[in-house]
Amino acid sequence: MIFEQLKARGLVEVVAPDLHRANRLMARSQKDLKTAQAIVGTDSEWAYVVAAHAIVRAARALTLAEGFRPRGRDQARTLLQMTAYLVGEEEVSMVEDLEQVRKKGQHFLEAADRPISLYELEATLNIAEQLVGAVTKRVYAKDLQTRLL
């Protein structure tokens, strides 16, 4: 179980769920995704980076809503692993893909020396749409449950 492994290595800790912050991150993640889709024809590399940020923001929102917080140096990777675990392999069987998207987006921010193909961009937008959609449902459902209590 990925959670137990991450916890044993000190990369994730259990905290009180923070639905307020999770909802704000989800709203921003959705806005990032729309922005990425809007600028595809203008700047495909930047659209890729924005889509990658939408993925990481959604991952952070989900972990906060579920009551987890990443620790240590490589928090984005931990977030993506936790998200795959929380959403389920049938929804996100692509931890490696998510990590590759994150790394490539980060590399572009730092070096901007490798172009991103239209195929990669379309695949990333598709992954982002699926993940942000799945996480949005889960986070908002959790918030509705809390409001009923």
C-alpha cells in the first residue's frame, strides 16, 4: 500500500482535513485547466506547464481534503503518488505519466530548451481533464458531507 510506504519513509503525515483550502485549490486547478485549454494555439509549451500545475494543484487539494500532507523534498511526486492511491488505479493508472508531465513542465520553466509536441500537449490536457474532474467530484463530495454534519 503506497500510503503506508510513504508514511514509513516520513514523506506524508496525517493532519486534520482542510476543506476550505482544498476547495480554493480545486477552483484554481479548474481555472488553470481552462487557461491551458485557451492558450493551446498561442503557446503550446506554456499551455503544457499550466496543465501540469493544474494536475499538481488538484493533487494537493485532494490530499488536504483527505487529511494528508506531504513532507520532505519531493512533495510534488508524493502528492501525485497519494492522488493515484486515493483516486484509485482505475481512474489514474498513470503515476509515471503524471510524474513525467510534472518533470517536463518544471524543466521547461527552468531551461525552456526542449519543445513540447502537440501530441504531448493533447495527451497532457486529456490527463489533466480526467484527473481534475475526478478530484473535483471527490473533494466537493467530501465538502458536502461535512456541511451535513
